[in-house]
Amino acid sequence: MGNPFTDPTPAPAPVDGLPRSMALSLPHKDQPLLTLGPTPEQLSGGSPKTPSAGTVIPYAEEGFTGQELAELPTTLPFEFATSGHPAFDVPESMRPWRNRPLVSKTANYDSAGVAMFKDASGKLWDHPVLQIQFGLSALAAYRTSQDPWYLTKAKLHAQRQIDRRVVLRGAWWFPYPFDWSHTVHTGLDFKAPWYSGMAQGEALSLFVQLAQMPEITAEERAVYLDAADNVFASFFVGDDAQPWFMLVDAEGYAWIQEYPVDAPGTSDFTFNGMIFALFGLWDYYRQTQNELALKLWDGGLTTIDHYFSRLRNPNWISYYCNTHRSPAALGYTYHHHHVNQFMQLAWLSGRFSFARQMDRLIDDYSSSLLTEAGGTVAFAAGTHTLYKFDTRSDGSYSQTRNDAQLATKKVTFTRATSAPASMRRRIKGCGVYYRISAGAYAGWWVGEYYPKAFLRGQWLTRSYLPHRTLTFPANVARTVYLYGTGGSGGSTKTVKFVADSNAPFDQRAYINGRAMLRISAGRLTGYWVWQGDVRTDGL
């Protein structure tokens, strides 16, 4: 096999001991991630079962035309911790459920054209979260494509929820018409009909967002807004009778239960499902300015902030729920949903705490795969240690193999060089490593450590709204970087201030193997500084 290492074009005035072309020109530059990725499948931990004979689901009559709810409640029946989290408006692209991947026009549709859940036997089931998320994704697709097929589908999926509603305890509920048990999380054993706080919250988003579309009629708008009011009423129902999904725990924190189980203390306390539901409260508050919706939003964010240490699993995949706290059983995909959800919580609340928490989750366990084309790892001149780990054949993590170290190898290069890589990920119990993808060292891993070995380019870019603040410490020289792309060179500056000096920053990205912050105003606008060289948010 050929040697994958190539020498860069020599250049004068090295930067951090590296050729300038290697240190300052970025062969890859990704754009900031602005929205959530594909939605998780709510039933992935189990499979539907036909309910027992005689099961009755008390569907309301079809043909709702509005105002089924006599009057919205004006007080909450429970108290819970709050912290004054606001619900700010944000640019269109940063609002919940915008710019999602285009939904496929081929799905498991029923005869009415509504997406259904298909079980292992081929039977189709109504699935509220699946259908509501399909509707929201169709709306997002319509906004970007203006293809009327998507708007029609969004309305069709909203209508299915209206037609399949159950009216109990003065509110609308969206029933799951099958029995279901989670195969990993003990205690989640449901008999039809059962209900989910995730579905209730996401339905708020679907009805409100449809009502906001300029293309719908005034009559449709009234129906959707009345539907949202009827769903919002379910947030006022406690866990003292069925159905329910709101719970205040023993410490006084409010929870929206994706999987509400009696007795209430045995519920899953699922993080991602609660946050998806909170986005519905944000949508509803921004539309109605209802102060109780704002209080529920505030209480929910207070809960998520308080229990972040229970969600986070330092230097590894975050925990799925507060009850079972099992990261590997459900795979790392939920970790990345957490990352993106905390990004949106920071935008929608304007609170830096959620931005910092997002940063920690990214640092704990970031995206494993690069791109189909891979990436380029730069090596400084000198001796490096390569590693073999016990992984799956593609380098991904195996719970049974647990990334055990199998071998090491020393290699020495007389000059800075580079090699192709197919993967960047954290090795269990270790740091972040790159997997070399071709040549004599294919399959070997090298640890990330700038400027000794690093992935060239800009990766994992995130944007902050509002902009955050970094602080240069007094009387300490720091280097800031202006990067070039496509082979063009960049530049550096050395700065030193006689007193602590603040600057705003609007982006964070991994550039050449380091977490870098982009300054967004002042004489250093556009320059990047290593996060380790500054303080952030006054901390």
C-alpha cells in the first residue's frame, strides 16, 4: 500500500511551529448548524402490540370546527421552581422545527395519505409523535421549497390529530392505540390508550405554526388556534388522575413526561422528549402571550438547567433519561439531539447557561464521522504514538469491545506532514482520536493535540444568539488567528492588554483540533482565539 503522507508546500515564518499553509489555510470549513437534525423514533426501544379485546379508545366526534374548550384555565394547580427564563423571539431560521431535512414523499401512508407506524408484522398504527413531527417537517419543507404538496400534508397530519383526539379532564389528548413496553427501560409498560407529554407539546407547535402560515384561510386559522388552546389546557392537569403528563418532583421541579407512568415516581423523566414539548410552549407563548405558558416554559427550562448534571456524562455520551441513566443502550444519536436542543434553548431563552452546556456536550462526545470525503490530519515534525483500539470494523464504538487498547506504534517524521482520516471521535476512557484511513497506517488512531496532531479545517461550528462575551486576561500575550480557505493564507496577531479586556463572540468551532471562538465586534472582528486562552461569560 502506498504512503498516505504528503509534504506541504514549504513557506516561511512558521506558525506554532508549523508551516503557515498547514496552520492558517483551512481545507474544510463547515457552516454553522442552525437547526435540529432528523427526529428520533419514539418507539425505538420497543414494538407496538395489539391491545386486549374490548379495549375502547374514547375518540371525540370528527369534524371539529372550533371552540370546544369553554374557557382556558387562569391558574395553575401546582407550583414549581422558576428562574425567570424569558421566551425571546428569534430570526425565522432559528425558530423550532425550521429548515429540517426534506421529508420523503414516500412513507408508510394509510388510505387517507397520513404517515403511519409500521410494526414488524406489517400492521399500520396511528402514532401521534410520528404524525405530528411529519406535519412539522412538512411545514419546514414547504417554507424552503414552496411545494404545495408539503403544506397539504402538514394540514392533513394536523387534521388526523383533531379527528383522533380524546377529550378528558377539560383538554384534548392524542391517544396511542396500541400496547407498548420498552425493552431496556424497566417500568415503561403501557396499555392502550396511553398518552405522551411529548406528543402534547409538539401538537402545540404544529397547530400554532399552521395558524401562522399566510397561505391558510381565516377559518382554518381559527380552527388551529382553538385546537392549540384545547391542547394547552392539558398542561394544567396534574398527576392525580388519568390522563396526565405534568409532574412536580420531590425537589419542586416541573417535568413534562414523555412516558408518564403510575406511580408517577417510576416515569422515565426523559430529557429530549421534555425539551421537544417545551418548544411547543415557546410557540404557544409567542403566538398568544399567555403568561401561564411563559411560566410553564420558565419552569421547564429551570428543570433542565438544574438537572443538567444528571443528563451529562462527562467525556462520554449523555444520559437519555433521569431514571435509568443508560447512555450506550440507546446509541449516541440522542446525545446529538441533546446538543442541538440545548443550542435552541440558548437561542430561545437568551441564557448563556444553555450555550455553555451545549459546549460541554460537544466536547464530551462529538460527531464520529467526518464527511464522505473524510478529512486530513496534520502531523508536526517529530515522534508520534499511534494506537489500535478494539472497535467495530468501521471504527465506531462497540459496547462489548469497549475501545480496549490493542497495540501502540511509534512513528517519526522529519518534517510536518499529513494523512487522510475517516473518523474523529472520543475513545472510551480517553481523549479524542483520529482514525487514519489509507496507507501503511490505515486503521491506526492518533490523539488530537494541537499543534502536534490535529484535524485540519473548521468543524462542529455553532452560532450563539445573543452573542456571548470573552475576556482577555490582563498583561498576558495571546495569539488571535484569521484563517484563509482554498489554499489562501491567513494571518495572526499577538494582543496584550493592561487590564482585563472583553470582546463579543458569535461562533464556536473546532479549528485545527482546538475549540476556537470568533470575535464579532471591535478591531479584532473576524479573528478567532483559542477558548483556553480566554474566559467566557464572565466566569
